[in-house]
Amino acid sequence: MKSIALLFLVLVPSFALAQDPLPSWNEGPAKQSIVDFVKKVTSEGSTDFVPAYDRIAVFDNDGTLWCEAPVPMQLAFVLDELKTRAPQEPKLAENKMVQAALQGNFAKLLAGKHHDGLLEIIALTHSGMTTDQFDQSVRNWIKTYKHPRFDRNLPGMTYQPMQELLRYLRANGFQTFIVSGGGADFMRVFSHRIYGIPPNQVVGSCSLTKFEMIDGKPVLIKTMDHFFVDDKEGKPVGIHEFIGRRPIAAFGNSDGDQAMLEYTTIDNRYPSFGLIVHHTDAEREYAYDSHPPSSGKLVTALEAAKNYGWTVVSMKDDWKTIFAGGNKPAN
Amino acid sequence: MKSIALLFLVLVPSFALAQDPLPSWNEGPAKQSIVDFVKKVTSEGSTDFVPAYDRIAVFDNDGTLWCEAPVPMQLAFVLDELKTRAPQEPKLAENKMVQAALQGNFAKLLAGKHHDGLLEIIALTHSGMTTDQFDQSVRNWIKTYKHPRFDRNLPGMTYQPMQELLRYLRANGFQTFIVSGGGADFMRVFSHRIYGIPPNQVVGSCSLTKFEMIDGKPVLIKTMDHFFVDDKEGKPVGIHEFIGRRPIAAFGNSDGDQAMLEYTTIDNRYPSFGLIVHHTDAEREYAYDSHPPSSGKLVTALEAAKNYGWTVVSMKDDWKTIFAGGNKPAN
């Protein structure tokens, strides 16, 4: 009986493969390019075959796996944290950058080469507490989050076609990683639950913690030391540091993903694949490239896509459904 | 026919489990504590059960998975690199610390709070080249390496009982990670081949690389920026940064592993396990604790082992065999 059950488990994947693994993708060149690539690198005996060990796929998060408009999720978290904490913490309320943030004055936050204002409010909300405390504050926030326009919760703001793509790649022996400018500690709270990607496969912006024994218990205090921004040229750097191998597939949506796409697809010893999600659907989501809402500028990477043969996905034309959990609010 | 083959693959693990998974371990409290822990956390329905997702096991490398005497392997690599390069590179040959290293004057290298001399020769041999070039230099070195006393190659210097332990834990759903003071880029060249641990499960000392396009090809140049030492209090910091979850089992051999063992075993929401490999076998390997050859001091962690119930393994008494590949030189 046990053997039959096991046999069944082994055979199910063969049946599943007969179905369309990407049902939310319209038929067309974008979908076809994905399926062709996966078939190519998984065909044993072919010269294009890539061993499962090296089937590394990297995904940007904001604007690629979920919505980044009107502001990236992590900024929404920071603003909500400040709203909750400022009335109770006079010192926080007096801070000029906190005031700018609460007034929605993003220009002030982003002024200067290093966006000092933004870094300041990130430091205020992302350091000085233990990793467990930070984790809990993100968990609490997730429970209350609703998107201002679509009235959806956090999992409901992920893209259904990309969720299918993650599963399709994993079913074909790929290891899927997030490589995002977002904070690693922030994303790791939900990455497994929302994307099936465990924390150790999440590469993001990060800084060091400090190990301390408090009341005989070991804790890690979040600091801003060795702050590393996993964006633009930082993405291949983060890939090397955390993954240690060159990916064969990269998925992004903005110029911030260009270096990662280049690192993946140029001079790779294996066949490789690059894909850009182009936000073209103002009705069902947002339409932007050169003038994004707050992040996600896409100009040079769209040019590079032509040179390097990256697939460009039009959300409007290539995706049947946008958000995970159907088109109704997911509560 | 295919189904029968698949069925066979599925059933083999059940037969294998009936055999002793740790044949190189003598029967005794150390071996028993390992088996008891694994049984406890894998017994479904028990209150001690830990889901496979959270079965994270972390291993120190030098002195825990392989021999660290008379000098750690990476230092042997550095010395061999300098020996090869100094005759051809006058600037290198003139460097005072390179001269100290080539004369075996380790006291000079280790002088000062931050061991400036050691850092200098590490910088000279571990930065300024592309990651691919560094990778190749380690590969070349491995081919020529022989241990000065045991005349064994690199895989032959790993400990057979620890190899069995790695496989035993993985067969029981654990994810095994290396968390070592050694350089991540150094260890990742051989971690999968030697230990079955892929590069993205290797946490080590590291610094940032720099992304550049050279002749239209993307490369990463190794630098010493953001140098992070994954040792002592740095080990829990590295675990959080790279793994993002608290381990339930930790294996080390020196005071440098104490913080990692504490972080793993104190105030953990799951049952946890700590183990220290004590070098007690001067004949078959080396005997040291308070006065190690060059690294691996074990004093405070041995005291802490009593307080926190960590298993202490005596290599002389608990291990039937020391090195992998039997007791003959592995070439």
C-alpha cells in the first residue's frame, strides 16, 4: 500500500507536465521563449543541457514579482511604522525626515546623491531592535496591509503569471532566488509563505547585526554597519556574495536589474535567459517605464533587451490575469 | 520498467536506514546523543518534531570537517601562492609581510589587534583579480596540494565521521551549511565536491566585489571592501545574514565557534543540539585545545559545553577512522 502511494507521488509530476504550466500567460512569443528555454536546458543529452545543480534563476521582487506602485511595499511599511510610532515617540516626531515622510514629501527624502533622508528613515525603522523584534513588526504590519487602490492584501499583490513561472521553473529543477533592492530582513519574513522561496534564497539590501547576550539569551541587534545596497551594479555583487554561482536565468523590470541581466546573459558558459516585465497595463495595474510612480525606471534596460535578446513581457498583452488569487481582492 | 526503477529509487532509502548511518563512530554517549537528537526532531506527531524546513545544521570547517594543523588549509594556499608569485613579482617579494610569511614568521603576521600582517597577505592573494581568476588559482592549487605530515590530498584530509554525519543529517531532511572563518570564495570552489554542500550554503569571511564590463564582458573584481570576518561573534551574524533562520544544530571545535553554539542552543524555540570536536589524537591526527598549532584554541567553549549540555567528541575515543577514504593517503 505504501509502495503504491509512493509510486503515485513519483508519477504525478509526469501527468502535471501534460497540462499548461503557465495558464495565466497568453500564447505568444514571450510565453514561448520561456517554455523553449526550459525545454532546451533540461533536455538530457543535448549540448544545451544544464545540470540541475547549475539551474539558478534570479528574480527581482518590486515590480517583477509584485506591485511596486504607488510606492514599494517596504516604503509603505516604513511610513506605517512612522505613523504608528511618531505620536508616541516625541524624538521621532521631531525628526525632519520623519516629518517629510509623514507629509508625503518624497522629493526631500530622495534629495542628495545617497538619498540621505530615505536612509535616515530606514535606519530609524530598521535598526536598534533585535532581529526578532523587527520580524514581529513586519508580521504585524502584513496583517493590516491593504493596497490603497486595489484593496488587496500582500499575497494578493503578487503577480499570478510570475507565481506560475516560479513553480514551473522549480518543477524543472531550477533553484529560484530573489535578488532585490528591498531589505533582506523585510522580505525574508514572507518570502517562503508568499513565493515558496526560503530566507536563505533571498538576496537583498542588508547591514550587519551585533551579537549580544542579554539576560543570558543570545540576540542579534540590527545596525546600519556595512550597509549594502543590492541594486544596479550591486545585484551581481550580491549574487556572487550570497549565491556564489552565475545564474542562467534572470527576471527584472527596471534599469536597476540591468547589471543582473547582463551578468546572467553575457559570456555565460551555459545557455541563458533574460526577461523584463514591462508595466503596460494602466487599467489592471500601472503603466510606466521612463516616468515611474516612485521606483522602477525602465529606459536603458529596455534598450539593452534588444541588443542581448532579452524577452520583454507586456503585462497588458501577455498576461491573462495580473494578481494572484484571481481578480478579486484577496483578504 | 521505468516505474519499477523509480520505485526502487524511492525504496532504497528505507533499506539504507536499517544500516548504521555512522559506521566510523564508536558506540558511546557522543554517537548516541546525535542519533537520539535526530530521532527526536524527526518523529512526526511528537512535541519535539521540527519541520524539515527548519532543520538547519551549521558546521565550522577548519578543525571540524577537516584538519587545520599544522596551519589551516587557506593559509597553506596563501603561502603556496606567495612562493609561486614572489620570484616573478618583485613588488610582492619586497613586501615585509610577504617576506615574514615566506620565512614562516607567523608571530609577525599575527601581531597587532587586527593581525594586520595576515590581512595584508590575504589582501595580496585574495583581491585585485576577477572572481573567475581567483577560482582558477584555487583549483590549480588543490591539484598539487599534499598534507606535509599525512601525504594526503585535500578531500583525504576531511574527517570520515563528519562526512557520515553530514550525509546522515541530510538523509533526515536537514539542510547542512558551512559557517567558517575561512574565506567564502575559497571554500566554495570545493564545498560541493568535497562535502556535498553547494556554494550558496557556505557562509564564510568575505568582502565585496566590484562589477565591471571589460571588453563587453561582465566580470566581478575581488576587493577588500566591507571585509567581514565570520568568526567568534561574527558567526551568528553571518548565520543571520546568509541563512536568515536560527539553526537547530551546530558543530564546531574551538572558542571561535562558541557564539554560534550559543546562538543555536540557548533560547531556541525548537529542540537543539551542540557538538564540539575535541582534538585528542596526537597519533592519528593532532592533540590540542588550549595550545593549538596555529588556530583552534578551545578553552571557554569546553567550559560552556558543560553548562549547555553540548556533546564533546574525543577524536581518539569516539572515532574509529579519522580521515575520509580510509587510513591510506587519498591521491
